[in-house]
Amino acid sequence: EPAVIKEQLPLSDAALETVTDGRRKIRRILRKQDRRMLVIVGPCSIHDEKAALEYAEKLQRLSVQVSDTLVVAMRVYFEKPRTTVGWKGLINDPNLDGTCDMIAGLHKAREMLLEINEIGLPAATEMLEMVTPQYVADLVTWSAIGARTTESPTHRELASGLSMPVGFKNGTDGNLSSAINAVVAARQKQTFLGIDQSGHTSIVKTAGNPNCHIVLRGGPRPNYDPISIEEARLGLIDYDLPEAIMVDCSHANSRKKYQGQEIGWRNVIDQRLAGNNALVGLMLESNL
């Protein structure tokens, strides 16, 4: 149960400060009170703890160097949605052998998040399973709802109760309305079935999450060009939502080739420098 794992791996003062400070900075960026851009960067998913911590240490040093212009959080993804089947991530199958020792997976995930936060680097992840947040959400500064789950009513309900800012990706087909509708839904109060800290089924009532935004990740073609960005901005205005857009430079926006990420990155930075303040963040996949 969540309470037991949290007792074994409690939130330290240093980690709490990283999370609290990171969330505050991101909220300020989304509200245009901080002119810096948010950057979520890191491996596609975490499978090797040693490599993840080495990456975190390098990124932490870099984040200090760029802190005048960028707020950096590490992409620490433990759950992987698959188009069909495949390895579902460190929480589901930490030994990478199909044994699916999820108790070990939850321990490893929490341990790693603690270590990353304790060096002063905020962590970002995708919330995929409905129960996982009870085990790790107190260590997460920003979270994503992925392209395959943005349309899911249960994930919108989940996001409405999360304490951190949440980015909703456009659908794999490039559909943007699903992400905008998701932001609208997650800002509302919701009531649904979930579990409590003791692992018991309970009725969850949320206050709504005002810190949600869209993430453009491409579709049949990339969608970070100025026309796509303007379409997204006008879509947000139609629903009276804050003009806050993040661009994921990987996935379909790089046509799944890592070399394409730099083209998207430079393009978005140029648009921002030209005065487009709706662009508040960028996402990159990178590895050691």
C-alpha cells in the first residue's frame, strides 16, 4: 500500500524543497509571471538506475548554467504506453524479463525520484496507471498525459486531482481538440473512484487543476511551425484558456529521428525570440 512504501522511503526535506520550488516556478511560467521557458529533458524511459542517476548529475550541472533563461526538469518516465505490446516500464517490469515484480518496481521508482530530487533537480513523468500517483506524486514536479490517453476520461479526472502542473499531448493522429478538451475537463472539480493511502477503494473528490496546458508532439506531420502554433493558440482562446503551449521536439515532431529534434528546438526558440509568448516550454528526449 502507498503509506507503507512512503514510510520506508519518506520524502526528505531536500527533495520536498526541490518539488515545491519546481512546481512554483512552472506555475509562474504558465501564468507568464516568469519569462523563462520550461524544458523537460531526459531518456525516453528509465531502465537502468545507475545510468539515470549519472544523467541526472550531468543535467543538474547544466540546469544551473542555463537557469537565467530555462527552468529544467528531468524526464523520469517509469510507465510506457504501447501502441500494441512491449515493455511497459520500470514500475511494471523492473527486471526487464517479464516477471513483472511491481512491488520492486514501485520501490525502485520512488528511490530514484528521491535521489534525483535530493541533488536539486526536479523530476517530470507521465501518469499512465491510475493508482501509481499515490506512490510517487509527492516527488513529481510536472507530469504529462500522453497522446494515447489524453482522450481518456479517467486520465482527465486523475489530472484534475494532481498537485503539479500537467501537460496534455495532442493525439497520435495530430488531433489538437482532444488536448484542449482535456485541459478544460481537468480544470473542473471531479468525483471518481480511486484508492487512498491505505490502498482501499475510495471516492475521490478533486478541486480541479488550474495549471494544465497543451503539448504539441506532431501527428502525420510536425506541428511546431508558426501556423500550427497559431492554430493551437486560437483554439485555446476559443475555450477561454491561458495561452500556454509546450512543444515536444521528439516523437512525430522529429519524425522519430533524434537529429530532427534540434530543428524543432531552434524553430520554436526563434518563434519565441520573435515575440510569441504563448510558447512556454520544450520537451526533448536525450540519453547519455
